[in-house]
Amino acid sequence: MLPYGRQSIVEDDVAAVAEVLRGDWLTTGPQVQGFEEDLAGWTGGVGCAVVSNGTAALHTAYAAAGVGPGDEVVVPPMTFVATASSAVALGAKVVFADVEEETFTLDPAAAAAAVTSRTRVVSAVDYAGHPADYDALRRSLAGSDALLLADAAHSIGATYHGRPVGSLADLTTFSFFPTKNLTTAEGGAVAATDPAVLERARRFRNIGLVRDRAEQRWPDEGGWHQEVHEFGLNYRLPDVLCALGRSQLRRLGDFLAARERLVRRYDEALAELPGVLLPARRSWARPAWHLYPIRVLDGRRREVYDRMRAAGIGVQVNYIPVHWHPAFADLGYRRGSCPVAESFYEQQLSLPLYPGLSDTDQERVVDALAAALRGAPAASAA
Ligand SMILES: *Cc1c(COP(=O)(O)O)cnc(C)c1O
């Protein structure tokens, strides 16, 4: 089965990991700071804290923003559930706001309508790697002291009006899961434009420990003295994985170029195919294409998914609207509240897209899609 996404690991990655394994530090050594500095090279210099996965990055970012009980967090439903559930984990109320047509990123007008005096964070998601409209989102926060967060799990390396993802919102989160644009197996990061917020994020990922004598509250107990002022968790990313991340980051430019080339080939090959709509991009965006999300018209998404899977093409659906999950339904959230996201979901299908996808395999995908739409019997998996 051709997957919808997969990692690209080369011998340099293996060597980088092996070198750290043979050294003195397995976790919280020099590779952590090195990876954070290398990441800042992609965020326009905005400081980063690496953490153990993208969900932990969201949890850490919300904690650093001070999200707690009584607060509201505005989230679009067209995302992975963690964008919302990590705010619930801190006791906040999630308010779903619909997405824009065509890019399926958070609609600034819907966000503005959702903001109240209790809103602590407004989270945009760079769906498929296409940046949300951050300048318009910033305007929809005017008069509120809410922070703007970018869930950039799909979009590291993308730009908006020439400015890099990581510098567009107050807080930005990344995921380094194997299907994402670069991988550390499990891993993630938080970028924060305010150094004080970044420091809170660093503390949260390290159990809340305060080791700097100047900041401690109690008299010195001795050389072992450490204090917790605010509760945190152990969300540290080990040195071994930071070494993998640094090695992967050296190829991020190549990964993005390969994705862009494959997207162009899909755009050309599928342009005349009836029954589907192709992903759109705004003139101001240079996306970091993580997904190639098409829309299958005439209520045929399920049928096309099943036929392509039977033909050995691992298409995927991203995503079931978050408020449809039973955990949100149990909290009183109802279907129908975000019609743009919900009708997009009914049509959405992600075609395989990753740097190692060969031209021949991509042609197989195109042929299988055309055959599925013709209603022809599924070709056998080669
Ligand atoms: C993958 C993903 C996450 C979560 O990242 P993990 O590393 O899998 O925990 C969060 N948000 C979005 C949009 C994602 O795609």
C-alpha cells in the first residue's frame, strides 16, 4: 500500500543519532539547544523550545499563554483533535469557529465573532501547509488581550507575504511526527515571540522546575535546591532525537522543493479530471505542502476512498471535524455549527504526498483516481 505520507531517512540521519548514542548525553544535552537554534533559522529568529511531540507543543503553548479554567480558546474544527483537546486538558472551554472556503484555514470573520472577554488564545491551523491569513486574524483580535497561536504542524518552512511561519503569531507549534514535513520519530516545538512566554514554555516542559537561584522563593537548601512555582510536565525531547531533528532540518529545503514539485505535477495531471476540485492557494502564500487535499464531488468520497484503497493507494481523510468527536458531543457540541468545515469534510481526500514518492507511483495514484471516478473495477495492487 502506497502511504499518504512517510518519512525520508538517509544514512546521515542514522549517523547523527548513532553519534549521540555513543556519547555522554542521551537527553537534555547540547543537541537540545543546537536543535532549538537551528529551528530559529526557520522561524525568522523567533526563539523555540523543543518538546516530545506536537500535542505536547500545543499543551505547552497553551500553558505558557496562561490558559486555565474559565478561559476560552477559539479553534477551527478542520484540524487534528489535539489543537482543541490540549486546551480542554487545561480546563479551558473550546469555542469552534468555522474555516474559510478554498484554504479551509480559520476564517477571520468567524474568529472575530467567537472572541469574548474570556478568550485567552485564538488558534489558527495552517491546514495542508497553507498559512492562515494572519494579518486578518490579528485584526479580528483587536480590542482583546487574547494571544494568537499558529498550529504549524503542517507548515514549517511556509511563508506568508514573504514572512516565515513561526514569526506570524505570538505562539507557533510544530510536530515532527513521521508523516510531517520533517521527523524526529516523535517530537515537536513551540516558538514564542515574547521571551517571557518562551521561558514559561521551557519551564512547563521541564516539570516546572526552577533551578536559577535568583528566581527561587525559599532560602537555599543546598546544592540540590530546586523549586516548582507552577506545575509542569516532562515533555523533554531527548538529545538523541534532537540530533535526528538537526540532521533532518538540513534537508528541509529539499523536502519542501520535492513536495512543491509533486503538487505541481498533481495540479497538471488532475486539472481536466471531472468530479474533483484541487487545492487552492492564495497569492500571498508560499505553502509547505504537507497534504494534497482534493474534494470528491457528488457524494462519491467514500466510494473513491474504498476503490483507491483496494487499488493499493493509501489515501487518507484529514480530518473528521473535531467537534464531531464523542468527547465533544458529550460536552454539548453539536453538528452543523461549522458548515464550511463540515461540508468540506464530506468531500475531502488526501492523495499520497512525500519527498520519496516516485513519478511512477504518482502516475499510479492519478490513474487509480481516474479509474475510481469512472467507477471502473479497482486495479490490482502492483
Ligand atoms: C500532527 C498534528 C498535531 C499533533 O502532533 P503529534 O506530534 O502527532 O502529537 C497537532 N495538530 C495538527 C494540525 C497535526 O497535524
